Amino acid sequence: MRVVATELLTNVSGLADEMLRYLVTRIPETVEDDELRGLTLGSCSSNIESVQVAV
């Protein structure tokens, strides 16, 4: 588990971008509003970073 968490944390930005792209395919409105896009991207990053806390 720690190995996976460490690998995730080395690429938080890239993974968060991928998560956002995934969400946009399902919720297109996410990118229509800059504030909502920023908040969603921040949420993606926070969720990835929380993996380390859980491990």
C-alpha cells in the first residue's frame, strides 16, 4: 500500500489532471465555469493526497 501511495504522490498534478478529464467526459459543465473547474481540480488533488494519510 505504501508503495502505491508513494507513487501516487509523486505525480499528484498529472493524476489530478487525468481525473478532471475523466469527470469532464461525464459532467461537461465542469469546464464551462473557470471557478468550478479550479475547485474540481483542487478536489481531485486533495483526494489523491489523502491517500497518504490513509496509509
